[in-house]
Amino acid sequence: MRWGLVLIALLAFADEAAAQSKGKGIRLWNLTTETISGFQLSPAGKTEWGPNQTLNDKDKEVDHDERLRITGVEPGHYDAKVSYPNSRQCIVRDIEIKADAVFSIADKDLKDCTK
């Protein structure tokens, strides 16, 4: 009986520790002055754009000062293609993405914008 209680206590502790070790994931913080309607990542220096991450948001856009959960991306260095509702697209180069961390983009980071 005593060993059963010890085992139950250990399993409960392990479940709690596992839950605490799960972070909030990778998140983008939109510090640009506009709402973002598209956000795609590619390994730095390449143009292999991944899926539109704004589809992860409930309204499919990322407002100024809003955070967006980024999925399917491993930590590393990436370029980003940022799209706006007015059809403007810009590139942000060499973003360092860390596990369970927030990275931000601001107007000063936007390069090579086209309309």
C-alpha cells in the first residue's frame, strides 16, 4: 500500500514538472505601426517561405502591439516576409528565433518594401 502511494505521488510530481517545463512557445510581437495580414518565415538568406503564420491568430491578423504564436518553426535565424492589408510586403532579415521566446519586429526592421 505504501509503495502504491509513493508511486502515485511520483507520477503526479512528474506530470506537474512536465507541465511547468512546457513554455509558451515562440511568439512574434508586432511593434510595427500597422496590422500585419501575412507573416512567413524562411531560413536566413533563402526564399523558401513557409506557411502564413497569421492564420494561427483568431482574426487572422496581428494588430500593433499584439503577439502571435509561431508554429512549426525550430530555433535559428530566419528572414521574414511581412504583408499588410494594403498589399504592401516587406522583408525582415536575419531574425534570431529562440525556443519559448518572444521576438519582435518594428518599422525600422522592414526592408525591400513593395506595393
